[in-house]
Amino acid sequence: MSDSNYFDLIEATFESVELRLEALPEDPDLAVAEGVINARFPNGVVFVFSRQPPTEQLWLATPGGGFHYVWDAAAGDWRDTKTSDLFRAFLPEQLKQHADVDFSWE
């Protein structure tokens, strides 16, 4: 993947995540800076989304662990490097499990 493709994809993903987190009724505390989104939920749970340009990855840290994603053009989504789970399916599951939040991509 070219650098410009990575930056376009990660930017679009981060914008989408940020907008959807801001719209949640649980009103998580968001701190966005330098390629990182920290989302603290009312129950104290923190999710951290970070851009990793050197490896062209998206990293997600949750109470369930750390996850590294690479872009899968065929799936049109970020795919976990260990489990092959897709980011768009995995994130709502993790948010429900750890923060008791109903997150939707729609």
C-alpha cells in the first residue's frame, strides 16, 4: 500500500470512530491528539485507538488486550494480524463487553 492510501484509509476510519463515539448517549470522554483517540467511558474503561504509519497499521487497546490491524482491500476493512477478525465487527463487540455501550457503524 502506498503511504497516501494508508493515510487516507486511517483518516477516514478515525473520523468515523470519533464521530460515532461522540454521538453515543453514554458520552465518553474523548481525547484526540497526534494520531491517537483515547475514549474513557463512564464505567472507567478506556479504549485507545492509534495510528501506526511505520507498519501501516491501526492499533486498538481495550481491557481485552491489544490488537493490530492491517488494511484488507478485499474486505474493505482492517483485519486483525493474529485472529483475522475485522475491525468493524470486532469494535462493537468489545465496546458492548467492556463498556456496556451499543456502538453502531450506521
